[in-house]
Amino acid sequence: MEQRRTFYPEIEPYAVEHLPVGDGHEIYVEQSGNPDGRPVVFVHGGPGSGTSPRQRRVFDPERYRIVLVDQRMAGRSRPHASTTVDPRVWATNTTWHLVEDLERVREHLGVDRWQVFGGSWGSTLSLAYAQRHPERVGELVLRGIFTLRRAELAWMYERGHLEHVYPDHWADYVAPVAPDRRHAMMEAYHELLFDPDPQVHLPAAVAWSGWESRIITVQPDEDGYAKATEPAQALAFARIENHYFTHGGFLREGQLLADADRLSAVPTVIVQGRLDMCTPARTAFDLAARMPHAEFVVVPDAGHAFSEPGTLDALVRATDRFAAG
């Protein structure tokens, strides 16, 4: 049996900057790998998680020019979501602002076309970007497919379906919300997370972020949970996710699936964990049905995280094949 592929060795970026994108926002942009290599942009998840050094390692550094971008108010971008509840700032953080931020980055770096690689919320934003700018996308690599349809959001945050799988973690998730508000969890959390009082918003942020962290891998990941529930990170992550989710991702219901035919000329790989409890396989199957030209890989022993062995193997095989092509 062929050995599974894994991360490439650790590398450091050769260029780091904060790029002004308007509306008072500056986004963190880094480049690593080969400056003359095949351009690829890693579109991080969340929304709100920011990028990490491990994400550089899905790509062969000899063959790729690797671009990592922290989206508005996430990671090392400025201002940070943990520091403001000003509605004027939040009003300029939408899917379509992020789509145009990616275009600014591409133009700023002098890239004509690039590979777009995104998982979870990163698959959402990658699809939105590619559907608006298909001529700028050389290839798409998508993982843990998420399109923010109402049913997808309700599965994870509202109706308690997952209470039957993770009753202990679900209890922690609902704990900050008054019992009479639990019929509308995302709305109730919005009030808690954007309350200016740290005694209100910090426990809510830890509960929201901890809930997702607990269920994204098949095997427990205590280190990942500790990072996800660090107060400043948890607050930024929870606020940004909740902001997007309470607005339906700033998308029409079903928009990304309806417009998938715009990508019929874009070589695409879709990777989905069969045991993904965060973004269940139904959405990936729906997308693959609308993109029959795409290679569709279902990993039988993986959940949601891109670092799980089977998922990582499929992703690295995809990036290696595109680099060789």
C-alpha cells in the first residue's frame, strides 16, 4: 500500500507585509516557497481563524510561490476583531469585501492567475472568489465544503442535531445562553459576543470557539482546543464567525451551488471527510454534482480538519499533481 503523503518541511516566509485594502483595514500577507514558482493562495477557514505556519506546508516549496492572507480583522490583520464592536468597522467586513481583497493581493503581487486553495469557510470564500473572477483561477482545491445554506448553519449551531453525538460538548456550547433564548442560538450569541463587557463576551467566545474545536477532528485534539480558547483568539474567531453566520454569509440562499457552472473550465479537486461533523458530506456531494468535471475524493476515516492523515494525503497529492502539470 502506498504511503500517505504528509506535510512538507517547515519553512519561513521570504516576504511579509500589511496591505491597506480600504475602509481602515490592513490585511496581513506573506509569501514563502519559490518566488518564481506556481502561485497559490491559501484561503483560511473560520471565518476568523487566520493563517498559521503549518498551512505553508501543504505545498512543495520548490515548486510553489505560497501566499497566505489573514482576512479582515483576523490573525495579524488590523484592526483585530477582539478590539472593537464599532458597527461601522464590521459593516465593511463581508464576503464581497474579502473577495475584492484577494483581487487586490493578486494584483499587488503581480500574479496573473493562481491556484486557489481553501477549506471549510475557506471553501466558501474560494468559491465566491472563483465565481466572480474565474479568469484569475488556474485551479481550485477545496476541502470540507461549506456554502452557508440555512440548513448547514442550523446543523452546527441551532437545532441540537449534534447534541446526540456530542451531548457533553453541546451542553458547554449552550451554557452561556439563557434557556428561553436557545431557540435562536446564533442570534443570542450575537448579543453576548458584541456586548462591551468582558464578563459577558469572553465566556461566550470561549464556549463558541471551544464547541467548534471539539468536533472538527475524529480524535480529540487538546492542543487545538487550548489554542482555540485562548481569550483574544477565541473572541476574534467567535465574533467574526457569528457576524458572517447571522448574515447568511452575505450570500443568497444556495448561491454558490447555483453558480457553480461558472467554474466548468477550472480544474478542481474536492476533498471531503466522510466523518465530518462540522460541514457534513451532503454539501460536498451537492457541489460535486454541479461540478462533474471536478475530482471528488471522500476520505473514509477523516473528520473536518485538514491535518487529519487521509485528508492531508489527498490535498498534498492534489497540489503536487497541479505543480507537475
